[in-house]
Amino acid sequence: MATNASLSTRISETTGMGYAVALLATVVALLVRLGLNPFLGDYVPYITLLPAVAFCAWYCGLGPSILSVVLALIGAQYWFISPEHSLRIVGTAHVIGILVFLSVSSVLMAMGEARRRHEQILWAAQRELGEAVKERTVELDRTNQNLRELSARLMQLQDDERRRIARELHDSVGQMLAALGMNLAAVGTDIERLVKTANTVNDSAALVQELSREVRTISHLLHPPLLDEAGLASALHWYVEGFAERSKIKVDLEIPADFERLDRESETAIFRTVQECLTNIHRPSGSTTASIRLMSDAENVRLEVTDQGCGVLAGKLQHDVDEKTVFGMGIVGMKERIRQFGGQLTLSTGRQGTTVTATLPVGADE
């Protein structure tokens, strides 16, 4: 139906095409009837002409259909109806045949015209629907863009807040704990003769020192000072060494010696991605080894994190099933964080091992 509709539209809307096709169809019908003339004589002279009229009424339009009827009537009168080679009308049967032909042709033309009008209505409705779909698509794209910008802003605020909390913990709480530790040490010196009290004070001092270490560790994990002061390479070396010592997982870190500084946001994004990957390796994968490669060229920075564990569920690409992740929002969060900088994150997993690859455009250091 779609092919017929498009053919009808092309023929009827092209100037001169409808008349040319109608003329050709009528001539072909007359030639076919002329070829059948030895068998049919003057019997049913319009047998091949009505299909030509129906074709013109269906595809060519009202004007070409009238032309086809006139030519068919003249051709049949001249070649196939006695007296041949004459346009004289002889007898009542002859008049009745002409009237029947004209009546049937009129019905065919009326049907064709009705079909074309209905078809025009359908095409107009289809165009309106197409325009509406385009408008909705533009609105959806605009909404998605706004959501991406909001997500990027939220992640930036999250990193800034982590940086502020880490600075406050280090500058204020850490200093107060150090002062408290010195006071307790002084008290312990003054009351050494009181064994029980001294032991309690010493235990408290040890607890204060342990708490101070924990505060520094949390502060560094939230936002390591090395990331701002010495750059991504130094921060990754520090974090990987601590992770390997705590988790007993052997981590192979490969960073070129001439790796240059990136802008602050890009370094933070890569560092958070490494944190998230190592957390996933430590918890669900069960791998005892991990490999981290950081490379760069003139255009991109490429990060690859590989383990030899049981693999990551494919569903983490669409649903953040690890709701207890400390530093990020799971695989979805990593992908969104990398995409905000024009990069791409992919994950390939199998029965033995998972590889996470992140690619970011190179940004200059601020």
C-alpha cells in the first residue's frame, strides 16, 4: 500500500507526468485490443480499455482519467465498432454501449478521486505526526542535557565538600588531638608514681594516637593532599601502597616517569575511578592480584584496571548494586563522572577477570 501511495503521489503531483502516463496506458490498451481483434471482432470492444481507465483513475488524477476515457472511446469507435474507421454512431445498441462505458468510467474516476483525497489526508496526518515526534525528540534531548549538567555540578560539589572536610579534619581536629596527646603525656609524667593512673593515662594516650592516625587516614582517603600538591601519579602510588597493605592484594601500578600534571577535575575523576575499581576488586571479585596502567598521549589519557577475579555483574552498568561503596556511586557513577569530561568508560568481563578502561581528553594543568 505504501508503494502504491507513493507512486500515485509522484505521478499526480508531477506536471505533465499524469497526462503522459494516461496517454501511454490508453495507447497500450488500444494496441492490446487491436491484437485481440481477430478473435473478438466487434464483441466487447471495451474489454481492455476499462482497465486502462481504472489505472488512470487510480494513479494519474481526474484530468488524465478524462483524457483516457475520451481517447479510449474514440479509439474503440474508430477501430473496433462497425462501421470501422468511422466515428458514426449507428443503432441503439451502440449508444447503450457508449453510455455503459461512460458510466463505468465515471464510477472508476469517482473512486480514484475519493482514494486520492483520503490519501492526502493520511499523508498530512503523517507529516504532522512526524513534526510532533521531532519536537518531542528535541525536548527530550534538551532535558537529558540539563540532567547531565546537573549531575556534573553535583559531582563537582561533592568533590569540593570532600576537600573542605579533609582540610578541616587535618587543620583543626588533628591539631587539637595532638595538643590533647601532649597534655596527657605531661600528666602521665607527673603521676608515674601512681601505677594504675599512669597505665590508664598511657592507654588513653595510645588511643588518642590511634584516633589521630585514623583521622589522618580518613582525611587522606576523602581527598589526599598529594593529589593537589604533587599530582595524580604520587597520589596513586600512595593510595595503591596503602590498599595493598590493608587488603593483601598484590597491585601492579604502571605510570610513565614523564607523566605530566592534568587539570584538577580530571585528576580527581581518574583517582576516584581507581578507588572504585579497587574497592570492587577487594569486595565482590575475589581477585588476589590487580593491574593498573595509566598512559597518555597528545590527545587522551587512558586508564586500565584489570583483575583476575570472578568478574563483575553486567547489571552494574545499569544499576548500582553496590550501595555501600564508600567513595563513589558504583559503575554508573564512574561512567557519569568520566562522561562529564568528554571521556568514555567501558567494562569487559568474563569468567576469569574484569577490565575497566577509561579514556579522557588531555586537559592542561590549571
